[in-house]
Amino acid sequence: PNTSVSDEFTIIGFGGSYKIIPALALNVAYYNNKDKTQNGSADTLTMGVDYSLSKRTSIYAQIGSVKQSATGWGGANLVDQNGGTMSPGNTVSGFTIGIHSFF
């Protein structure tokens, strides 16, 4: 490996969850990733809902989006919907639903 290259990354994030009723919670989170070496960044926003069916089981839905800056992000290979490397300046979004079962 090339040990003469020095990368510097900063990740700042915040989020929270709010119970509308005891069985229903909404959540949101935001992350800003900066690549100070390549002067690029990637912003991530996620939002979701969680509904408790019982004490041990809940269903959930989550949506997320990642936007890469025009200069790109060198921290990791971001992948687009087709499995290719995401180009600088593009946005990738996704949606998932599922069930949690706690033992």
C-alpha cells in the first residue's frame, strides 16, 4: 500500500426519534461526510416509521438518500441503483420495509 498518502475525513451527524403514540415512532437522521483531502462531501438523510405490533414485534419502513458533491467523495465507493460507482454530483435513494422480532 501507498503509505505516503494522507486522508482526512470528518463525519458529523444528528438524529432523533419521536413517539406519536405509544405504538408509533418516527425517526430522522442526517450525516455530513467531508473528505478534506479531495475537497468533496456526501450528505445522507434518512427518515422512517416504526409501528409496534406487540411487546416483541414491530414493522418498519425507512427511506434514505445520499447526495454526493460535485467534486466527489473519496471516503468510500458509493454505489448507484445499478451497482456501479456513483458519479460526483449525483443522488442515490432507497426504500426498505421490514419486521423486527426481539428475543
